[in-house]
Amino acid sequence: MNGSKAMRVVFIEWTDACGCAAGWDDRTKLEEFEGNCYTTGIVLDEDELFILVASSVTADLKTQQGGIAIPKEMIKYITDLELP
């Protein structure tokens, strides 16, 4: 890894909205839907409203794949993971 940038890896538990896939779906009942999601990733950016994490990044942290911006209002729990 490029020594000039520190890499932060986090585990996030958050609540997402429920939606339907394209086409027909089985009916979802609210009592079956808890809305909990789990994301583990490398923090690319963060401000007061969002945290942007990705599942894969290049060593220079300039290119990412699998990025997701999670609204902080939806985060139930976040913790930093220790790197080896």
C-alpha cells in the first residue's frame, strides 16, 4: 500500500429502504422486514451526511469498485476494523 495515505476499514450496520426487483416479487410483509444491512469496506470519503465505502480499491486508493454512499442517519452502528 502507498505509505502516504492511511486506509480505514469499517463494519457498518445500517437500515435500508425496502424495494422490489424488476418483475414480479413475493409480497413482503413489514413484520418480516427488519431493514438491517451490513457493509464492510474501505472508507473513501466521509462528511457530516454520508460515508462512502468500497469493497475493493487500488493500492493508491484512487480507483474503487463496489462503492456505496450510506446516509449517516441510517447508520445504527459503525466500528473501525483492525488491519494486520
